Amino acid sequence: MMSWLKASTLASVLSIGTIFSVQAVELNAKSYMVGDTATGTIALEKDADVQMGPASLTKLMTLYLVFESLQNGSLSLDTQIPVSEKAWRMGGSKMFIEVGKTVLADDLIKGIAVVSGNDACIAASEFIGGSEEGFAVLMNEKAKDLGMMNTNFVNASGWPDDNQYTTAKDMFTLAKRIQADFPQFYHYFSIPSFEYSGIKQANRNGLLSRGIGVDGLKTGHIEEAGYHLISSARQGDERLISVVLGTDSMAQRESESQKGLVYVFRTFDLRDMVRAGDVMQKDVPVWHSVEGTLKVVAKDTLTTYIGARDADGLKAKLEINEGLVAPIKAGDTVGQLTFVHPADSRMFSVDVVAQHDVARKGFFGRLWDSFLSWLGIINGPK
């Protein structure tokens, strides 16, 4: 992690203007979003709010509800889940569960996360929701809870349906929440292969073996929308999520996802814009104070994820509350330091606090200050 702002350089950046950043890399996909999970910074983006069919990316929400059931104790990895005829007959990609038998929840999760089994999704949805239709209701309720406002689910597998849709932005949100809410289950997405019923199948995410830190998450494809890939990768302290929707082939969804991830890892850094305790101003006037002035510091460390070429465009504005009057205690908030991120013009702020106590003058000292202010010799609070 790199440090950007030093107290000695603050004076040179105390201005804010409109800042624009031209995206250096474009991916060959209908829609995409690549961003950092720690700060929420979006490094690459195109048409991220455009709705399209999610295909098997739907399974991430199915798994979210499975993981939630495991976490709240209503399901365990050892639970035997029955296989209905509907699940057994389900077409498309399969883990090959057998009708009338049961399957361990642990195996069912692998069947969804690793080999994208539609049959596994039906079995899981019927067990948790009573029926796939009932499970879809739970999926949509959870989507709204997570802030996925442009998404609608009608089934658990992603089987094509005109009323089932999502966006790159919403899928980025879902992927981020899976990582944040269920770290104990995240390892399922990086399992390289899974064998069930004597049939061994490889993980459909080809980026797992490319040595760029990818350890998840999900592929998808339907004719109407194209080939999708949600991937997540870690390098050092940096964790990225890439959502690439609507490419022309399996190879392209992987190559375009890899291109975005590699570019952002190479050109972006986690940087401390300001660190807790950095001195922002040494001589802030305080009315009726014994000391006369106050030294103010940043309350917290403020970190962002920013491209190297954008760092020089990062501006800051220090605003101190008007009319500070003694007494003031160390740690009291007295202002704010605000930054504008040049990549997307979002604003980030950190409180500015008193570094030390400021004592109040006695009655006659305050009276004398007021008299001098009345004469115009000194400035009182505004």
C-alpha cells in the first residue's frame, strides 16, 4: 500500500475542481465492471446498468441463499437433500444426481459452484424454498436487500426466461457480498474439478489456472445475451472483482476478463490519501482560548484505489468549521478534509479533529477579547 498525501504538501492541493479521467483500456464485451473490493473504487466500467439475461450467473444468488442457510444453522454440510424428478430431468449442465436418492449438501454446493449443475440448483431450491418458484421469491427478496435494484430472478439455475435479468453492477454487488458475508465458503469457487456419479468435470472458469490470482467465481452463457464471466483475483493486498457480460465466446470472456484484471493490477494501487494523525493545519484561530490557535489533524486513515496516472489529479479541500470557540477537547471534530477521485468524480471525506485541548479564558479575558473585537482590533467568531 502506498502513501500519497503528506502534511507538508497539503497546501499545494487545497483546491477542488471538475476532474475527468479517460479510461485507458476498453474490453470487448457488451457490459462490464472491474473494481477493488476494499474501497469500492471502480477502475473500468461500460454500460454497467444495462439489463441482460444472467444465465448461470444466477447460480451465485442460489449459492448465496445456500450459504446463508448454512450460516444460520437451518442447513449443514452433512444434510442429505432429496432429488426430485424435476431436478433429475433438468437439462443443460448437470452434476448427474439421481432421482429418488439424496445428495450431501457439500456435494450439491460443489455441483453448483464447480460444474454449474442445473440439476443441483433445482434440488437446493426445493429444499430451501419448498419449490423452485418459492425459492425465486427468496432470491428476489435477497436481491433487494443487497441493493440489486435492476435484477429479477424467476428460477434458480439461470435457465433462459425473458423475465430474468440483471446488470454488471448488480452482479458486482452480489460477488462482493458473497466474499464479505461468507468467507468460510468462498473456497468452493476455486476447486479445480469435481467428480460425482463416476463423472469428473473441470471447473468451467478457465482463469483459475492462469497464474494471475483468480480464485472464483462463475461463468454463464445463453444465446440471447452471450458469454459471461464473473472473476475475482487477489495479488498481495489487492482484491479485484471483474464482471464481464455479453462476449462472443468462452475464449473471449476469459481473454477480456484477464485483460481487465491484469491492466488494473498493473496500473492501480491502494494508496493512503491521508493517515490518522497527519497534521492538516497548525494555527487554526480559536475564540476565547488561552492558546489562541489550535493544531488540527486527520481523525482516520483514508484509503483509495487509484491509477498511477490519476494520482497527480487527486485534489483535496480542507474546510475548518467557522467560529471555533474554546474550550475544545482533543479529538473534537473541527472540520473535514474532502477528496475527489479523478477516475469517477466520487467524493471521499475524513473528519479533522483537534490534536490537543484548548483551554477557555477567564471572564475578564473573554471580556477583553470582546472589547478588542468591538474596536476592530481583532476578529471575533463569525
